[in-house]
Amino acid sequence: MRRHKGESSRRKRLGSIVVAVGLVGAGGWFAGSQMQSPADAAAAHRPPKAEPVTVAVERRSLTASVVAQGSVEFASPQSLSLAGPVGSPDSGSGGPGADDGVVQRVTRLPVAGSEVKEGDVLMQVSGRPVLVLRGSVPMYRTLGPGTSGDDVKQLQQALKRLGFSFGTVTGTFGQQDAVAVSRWYRSKGFRAEEPGIADKQQLGTLEAAVTAAQQAVLAATDPGDGTDTGGEAGKLQRKAAQQQLDAANSALSAFQAGYGTKVPAGEVIFLPDLPARLDKVSVKLGDTPSGPVGTVTSSRVVVQAVVPGNDAKLLHKGMKAQVETPDGKTAEGELVALGDDVPKNDAGAGTDSGGTSGGGSGDASAPVPVQISLPSGELAKNANESAKVTIKVGASDGEVLTVPVAALHTSADGKARVQVRRGGEVVDVPVKAGLSAQGQVEVAPTGDALKAGDYVVVGQ
């Protein structure tokens, strides 16, 4: 029994030694496998060999567009100002004039957003009307008997259109025009500017002067007291009396030429296009109308935008444009003006989007203004808001082969080429470049040298 126990103990010690040897051997193998030479370590940290960056060739349709930000506005803004005072001194029509010491004040305001039609009363100043007529010649003087010119002609044409005159358009203000003006004013609830007390007194004074001069001529011819009028003194007396009569008649004729119903300079505003939309009011009740009183626009809506000069070279009048507002509303418009053809905004609003026309700058990339016209009523509620304008300038003929613009390069012979990777090789393929859009360019290879699914190099 003792021998058996000793033998068992020896066997256990032997097993432990074997296990320990095994563990030492495994540890040596693991340590050996993890050890590297300096060359092996450097190779392990070396970056992988660079491969060219490639993109697949696609077959797709291309559409090239010019995109710009603009603003929705009503077209043809025009500032309104009165050409002079309303009424005239002591006219008898209730309106103070320029020289009577009474300050003129706005007594009824224009209504912003309203439509202004021909013949309408725009506003009132000191109880007198300011009326609107269609015409291209601005009002700049009082129109009345004896005046002639294009402004008188357009007044006659307007009165005829409104149905207040059936006479001939002569360009000279006559009695029929005075009657027509009076009828027009009465239809609006006002009295036309007629001769006042001062005018009538002046007329009486001039007529009396003519009568007195006539009597002086008669007296010089036949004094009735037996005085000899045949001598030199008599001749001088008759000559002086005749000169006084001629002067009196001349003064009376000049006054009568302008005597009668008139249209004061401040009571009519001519606008080239009517009806118009009253966009802004620049005065308040009680103001003296010495400056702009408001701004009118057309009811037509346009989009004003600015494009880079290089993009402007692709545009021309008549191109279709897609307009989109921030709230998602869209409308199709037409490019109606480009560069210097874009109307300047004389009302001080909105056409200048921060650039210049570039026409005289000498810089081909200088920004160029464009104007897009929209159909009647389209986006009118979006006036004064921003809008994105997209103008289509070209499209491919159906689906074509396209590659990224970065893939295209020009070789020494001046021909366009792309590099195509096939297997482990990169080969040059000559192509003809076409339409470019959205970072892609149309390419036409010779034969089957390039097809959809090939990979072209765009970088290293």
C-alpha cells in the first residue's frame, strides 16, 4: 500500500512537469510569431498603393439651365408728383393758388392698392381734384385758351375717349375744349377752373383802356372846338392817340387769348399706361404736396433677377422661365428684357438686385439684370417676395453618354479625351464633348470605345 501511494505521487509530479514544458513551448511559439524585423515593421505601416478614382459612365438625358434668385414685383413703377399748384388765385372755383399766400394741403389721400383708371380722381388738394389721364407727355403747365402743343393734343384725345368732347383734335385749346373740360369736372362733382373775380376785373380794365384810347383818337381827329388839327402838333397828337389804342387792343387780345376755362398744372397727371395700380402712397393728410405723392405700377407682374455675365451669354429674349416662390407656388414666364433693356425703376424700388448691367464695365463676368414677364394674375399675391428663376438654355437629343466634367481633359493634340480603366490598365479614349449640365458633360466617342458602365478616371 505504501509503494502504491509513492508511485501515484511520482506520476502526478511527472504530469505537472509535462504540462509546464508544454506551456513554455507554446509561449515561446507565440512570442516568436509576434516578433518582426525593422523591415517588416516599416512595410506593415506603408500606405497602400494609390488607385485612380473612377466613376461609371452613364446614359441619360441632360438639360442645361441658368438659375438665379430674383424678386416678384409689379411692372413699370412710376413716381407721381404734381406739376404745379391746384386751382389759381381768386379763381372762383374754391382752390387756393400759388400766389395767394395760402398753403396747399392734401385733403383726400390716394388709396394704396387701388386701380386707377383714365378720368379718375386720384386725390384732393385743398378741396380741388387731381385727375388722371393717359398720355406720354408729362403735365408741366396750365392748359387753357390759346395754348398749343402735344400736351394739349393728348388732353383733347383723352376728353374724346371719355366722351366729353366730339370736336376735332387740333393741338390748340379752343372753346370746345373749355366746354369739354367743364363737363368732365362736373361729372366728378367739381367745378372746372373758370375766370375768377380778379380775371374779370382785369378784363374790364383792359376793355376800358381800349375804349378810352378810341375816344382819344377821335378827339385828336376832331376836337369839336374849332382847333386846327391839320398842323404838325395835330399830327403828333393823332399819332400818339393811335399808338395808345394799338397798345390797348394788343393787351386786351393777349389777355382774352388766355381767358376762360383752364386746367391748372397741378390738377392733371398724365400716365403712359392705364389702368394702373397705385402701389404706394407717399403723403399724409395735411401734407403739402411738394414732392412725390405716390407710386403707380402696371397690374402686370414681373420677376427681376441678376445672372452672372457668363450665364447671360446663353440667354435671349423669348426664352421660357420657370419661377418658384418660397411657399412652393410656380408659374411659367418669359424672358422679356436682358441687360440694358431692363427698364430702370424710376420710383426707387426693386429693379437693382445688387448688380450692374455689365454692358459698359468690360468685365465679361459682371452681373447682368434680367426681367421675366408672368401671365396676367400669376403670383400677384407674392409681390415683393423672393423667387427662384430657372431658364432652360439647352437639352440633349434624348439619352446620351455622360461623364463627370472632371473626367474630361484635353491632350497635347487639342482633342478632348477621357481615361478609361479596364482591368488593371488605364487607356485614353478620344471623345467629342457636347452639352454640359449639373456637373455632367455629354461625350460622343469614336465607335464603341466608350459605353455605359465603363469607369472613367476623375482623380488620383
